[in-house]
Amino acid sequence: MPGTHQNTAQEAQIENQSQRLIFAYQSACVLIMAIGLLWAGVFAWKQLWIFVIPDMMLVVVAAVGWWLLESGRLNTALIVTQVSLLVFITCFSLMFDPPTDAYPRNTHLYLLDIALLGFINHLRRKSELQLVIIAACLLAFIVLASTSFGFPFAQPITDEIRASGIWINTILATVMLCGGVYAIQIEITRPKGLALELRNAVGNDEMELYFQPQIDDTGAIHGAEALLRWEHPQRGQVPPGSFIPVAEEAGLMPLLGGWVLDEACRTLAQWSEDPVLSRLTLAVNVSASQFQMADFESSLMETLRIHQVAPSRLQLELTESVFIDDMAATVARMESLRSTGISFALDDFGTGYSSLSYLRRLPLDQLKIDRSFVQESLENDRGAALVNSIIQLGIDLGFVVLAEGIESPEQHAFLLDCGCHEFQGYLFGRPVPADAFAAHVWQAAEPAPMARPKRAAQG
């Protein structure tokens, strides 16, 4: 049944996503075995055989837990090891580790590690039983830490051994606690929900580039903007406005951006074999997190080299957020890439942290007027004046000015009158897949049929 298949797939996905958690638990099991063997060796050397037996039991419990994890029985391993260790540590503390006048009890410190590891498991899969085990560990810790209670027949470890044991146990318990905190950080920051599906979408070939034409002032198509689209197997096409913010929050923009640049260069390589498409440039949006990566420049140049694409055919569109943190480093990177032939456009101008001081410093080639200004340009005099001022500013600074979001001939005519150089919007073509875009460009490049001459009127 479809529902059963989907649930099974989701459960399998949860298990696959927990590999790092499994590694954390296996590491804990190995450390516990090492602790047990260490103390068993110490007690055997001292010929205190009564203490060797429980330490070897600890080794067996940890070994069983590791084997269950290795066998893929994650939930069973977690519950069995947590309950076993809870019982073992509690009994050991009451039997062999009651506090003395010289040294406090210290074995109970490991109960905090068990509770923390249990909480990590609860984050992965909600469980009331897991919450009960966590509560039991914390309660046992409080009782053992706050009282000197021990079994009436207890056989305390000698103070000679306690002198070093209190340091060893405290250090090891702290190390395990730090490891658990790190595992929690990994589990919390791991992409979930739509973000997880988005990360997997790249490897599952669910992403596709759409292309929207860019028109010059003569009406000819001179380039295109590459726009990312996600064809979800169940949800259909997911709007960029829904998944781009999720990708930014989850830190997935470098992953998506890397795929987009590779696909864009592959497309340009295909276009280079076509007499019409080979004249086009392609604009690609680059996020701030992607552009600021240390290997962005080398990775981009390697992608261009692999696909044998001339850098002059690629334009990178940056938003104003790229320039907030380190202007000098950003400018240096832009100048380095620009020297290879790559051009730069400032996207969504006027909607962010616009500053004439940084606009003057940036090695830009193009200024893109945001669609919101274009839509308001014919609604009132202020909107028209603002658009005209932006165009004149771009011209004065030596930029090519492109207006996006053009939907009507009236908007196009107004922008032409203002001196705008290039145009993009539904009026000239919607974003479409590569094949449909190529057909559109070819159709636009065909010469218009000549009008049939009128026949002379007969007298």
C-alpha cells in the first residue's frame, strides 16, 4: 500500500540520518569498555578481585551495546545500554563507592552522561520510555550526590585507590559530557523537514534551471538569467520563495549555488555549439554565504575550465548583503574574477542597504532595478522620479542599467525614455526550461517576413 511504503521510507530515512548519532554512541561504548578494562586492571594488580568482577560486567554491557549498534538495532541498543548502565552505576555507587571522610563519591557522575545521551536519542525520536530513563538517571544522580547512603553490606574502595580514581572518573565523565553536548549540537543543526528534502534534492536530480530572456534597447535577446526551480516528487514544483529562505536558514545556499553554477556552465557549453545561442550571456545569482567561501574563486574557475566556457559569457549577480561584512575582501575577490572576463551585476538595487559610498567603490558592470520600483513607476510621480533617478545614477557611474519585472508595454516605453539599457520581465518571456528557451531565442532571431507589395491599381 502507498501509505505503508511511505511510512517505511520515512523510517528508513530517519535511521540513515542518525549515522552520526550511532557513531557518538559507539564511541561512548568504546570509552566505557576502556574505563572498565582500566579499573579491572588496576584492581587485578592490587589483587582486589571483588572489584574486578563488576568492572568486567561493565565491559560486557558496553560490548553488547556496541554490537547492537553495529547490527543496526539502534533503538534496542540505546534502551538496553542506558538501563543497564543506570542499574550498574547505581549499584556500584551504593556497594563500592559510598563517600568517606577523605573522599566523596564519584562514580555517580557518569549518570549525567547517560541522561545526556538519552536526551540526544529523544531528539531523534520522541519516546516516553526514554524520558522515564532520563528522569531516573537524574533522580539517582541527585540522591547519590546529596546523601552518603550505601548498602549496609557495602565494601568501599580503599582511599589509596580513591585518591587517583576521583580524578580519573571526573575527567572521563567530563569528556563524555562534552562529547554529548557536541552530539546534541550536530543533531539540532542537522537539516530537518523541508531543508532535509532540499539537501537530498540536489543528489536526486530534482533541481532544474529555468531561463528568462534579457532584452537590449533594440528589442533583441542578448542574454538570460538562470533561475533555480525545484520539482518535488510529491509536492510538484516548489516556488523559490518557499525553499530559498529555508536553504539560507539551513546553510544550504553554497550547496545549491554550486550546483547552479555547474549547471549554468554546462548550459553555456551546449549553447556554444549553436550559432544563435552562442552569442548569449548568462546571469547567475550568487548568495553572500557562497561568494564568501574561501574556495569560491578557485572552484568557479575550475568549473569554467572543465566545461570549456569563456568567463566573459558568465555574469554573477550579487545582492547588497554580500558587501556588509568585509568590503575590502569582497572588492578584491570581485576584481580578481573580473580580470578573467566575468562581469558583475548588483541585484535588487535599492531594496537593501543601499549606499552611494560603496556603490562607487564596487567593480560592477550592471545595476539591476528591482521589480518593485518598476511596478510603481507609472503609479505616481514619485515612483517615476525615483526610477528615473536610479537610471541616471547608473549611467553616470558607467553601469549598464537593467530593469526587471516589466509586465506591460507602458512600463517598457517609460524605461526606454528614461535611458534604461536592458530589460527583463514577463512582457518579453517567462522563465522556461532550457529547450523552451532555446526555441524562443531561435524564433526571435528569425527575420520577420517581408510584407507582400501592393498591386498597382488599374485605371
